[in-house]
Amino acid sequence: MKKFLFIIIFLTFNQHLAAELPYYLDFKLILNQSEAGKKAQNILKKKLDNGLASISKREKSLQDEEKKIISQKKIISAEEYKKKVTELRGKVGKLQKDRNNLLKDISTQRSKARNELLRNLNPIIKEYMIEKKIRYVMDKKSLILADEKLDITKDIIKILNSKLKEIKLN
């Protein structure tokens, strides 16, 4: 009888310990590998590449204009030269402002996409925790070392992919 009671207590204690283990997931991997995350990243990368290509073309054009002004320095009057240099500086300033605005816009959209993904992820994680009787989930970056059996990232990505196909960026 004592052995039987000990086995029941041991099994109950073991189940209680399993429920207390902290499970973890890799938010960065979820952001980068989920369908919605990948699509958002591709859209933002394309927008950034196109914007930078456009700025690069304008920059080349301004460099050509600068060379032209320098070559005309001895031909045109000092007043005309100053006027052209001032115009060029204004164009360069606008170009720098446009580049900064592009980078800021991409950064803002990336942040919004991340927040949107995380907002959709929280209920999924809560539901998963209830279903699997998990009491604690933490981000992998906070861990030093853990058993891979406690990693729920792949399960969460599968659920997220079935529930969220894309993130609206605008």
C-alpha cells in the first residue's frame, strides 16, 4: 500500500514539475520565418532597395552637375558660379533629407509590422499555453541554455501561418 501511495505521489509531483517548466520560443525566428513576417520583410526590402536606387541615381546626377559647374568656374562670372553652387547645395540637402525620410519611413513601417505580428501572436501563444497546460513561456534570447524539447517556436509558427497570411503595412 505504501509503495502504491508513493508511486501516485511521485507521478503527481512529476506532472506538476512538468507544468512548471518554462517553455521558450524564438521571437526573432517567428518574425523572420513566418509567412506574414517574410512577406512584410520582402515588401520593405523592395521598397528600401527601390528608394535607395532612386536616390543613388539622383546622387550621380548631382555629382555630374557638380563636375559641370567646376569645369565652368573660369568661364562664368563669380556671381553666376556662386548661384549655381548654392542651387547645388540645396539639391544635395534635399537629397539627404529624402534619404533620411526614406530610412525613417521604412523603420516606422518595420516597427508597425513587428507590432502587428506580435499583437496577432499573443492570443495564439495564450491559446497554445491553455491547450498544452503551459504556465510560462519566455523568449529564447533570455536563455543561456535549455532543452530543445521545451522550444515551442515551430509549433507557434505553424499556427501563426494558418491564421495570419500577411501584414498590412500601410
